[in-house]
Amino acid sequence: MWRTLELNPYYGKAYQNLGTLYVLRAETDKAIETFEQAIQNNPSLKSAHNELGSLYAKVGKYDEAIKEFESSTRIDSRYAIGYSNLGKVHLVRGNASEALKAFKHALSIDPNHLWALYYSGRTYVIMNRYGEAISAYENAILINPNFYLAYLDLAKILGEREIDVNRAFTLAQKAIELKPTAQTFDLLAWLYFKSGVYDEAYRAIERAFELNSLDQSIVQHREEIKRKIGR
């Protein structure tokens, strides 16, 4: 790679490959600089625009990220990942309608795009369109039965909205099986608490607290459960 750049310092693809190496080494500033050089040398590198957009989003430069993702989709109107990443930035910016438009565009190109499905589900939740959110999460699980986040978010909707609490339990337990995080144990504790199964709620919230004692939501839930069972 370095030899290639020595022979041809204007070869954009070599800079793109070097930028990917910097990403793997978590050298974000160098990666940004290198992808910028790649695009300067070859503006038609859609994946370089996409990678640069992701890096800009990572450091909070959302306007620049949007510009790069839009550039990637102008280069290739069938570039699903570019539309999906564009949607994620709009979602972070609080623009749910633009986010959903981008996710739908990604899914029109690739109906099995896992992250576009997942984030469209999150967008539907923000817009209080729970039926469509449920459908998005269920489709994500069909595509990848081990997709922990879809189980977690679907369990939240079904439990918190009291649509199907029993199924919410099953989904939360599957999420724990896939990835036993503090967030998932906290959700399971809440489901037990809401169902009046306080001893199980206490065991689950203690596990969540062990995994993350700094999460104020978990601390608050733990105190509430302890008060309820007199501990």
C-alpha cells in the first residue's frame, strides 16, 4: 500500500485502503484525513464517501456526515448502505421523517438490509407507530435469528405497551441468552415487577446492577424494587 502511494501519490483507492487500516487501528483523525485524500484524488469512490461519513458521524460532525452519505448515493443510486447510514444520522439529529425516508429507500433496494430494518423500527417507535415498529423488528429477527437488539427492542414495545407481556418475557430471555447485558436484565426486572413477581424482579435487577452500577435508570429501578419487597 505504501509502495503504491510512493509510485502514484494520486491513487485514491490506495488512500481508501490506508484509511480502512487506520479505522481498524482506531486512529480516527488519521482515518478521516486519509479518506478525505482518497476522495480528493477520486471523487467517485462511493465507499470512501460512506466510510468518511461514518467517521464524521462518530466525531459529531453530522452535517459533514450527511453530505458524504448523500454523495455516496448520488454516485450509486442503488447503494443501500449509504441510504441506511444517512437515515441513522438524521435519526441522531432528531429528524425522524427524513430518517424514515432514507431507511425506506435502503429497504426498497435491499429488503433484507438488517440495520435499515432495525433503525426503521426505532424510528417508528419515536413516531408512535408501534405496529410498524413491531413488523420491522420481527422482520429483522427473521433475517437474523441471533440479532440481540431486535429482541430487546421488540420486548420493550410488547411489554411497556402491554401488547403481549408473555411474549415480551420470552423475547427478553432470548436477548439475555444472546447477550447478557445490564440493559436486558433491567428490562426483564421491569417485566417481572410489572407482573408482580417481585423476587424474580429483584434477582434480575441485582444482575443488571452488577453489570452496570453507574446507570442511573438501573439504580432507580433497583431502589424501587427494594422498597417494594422491603429490602
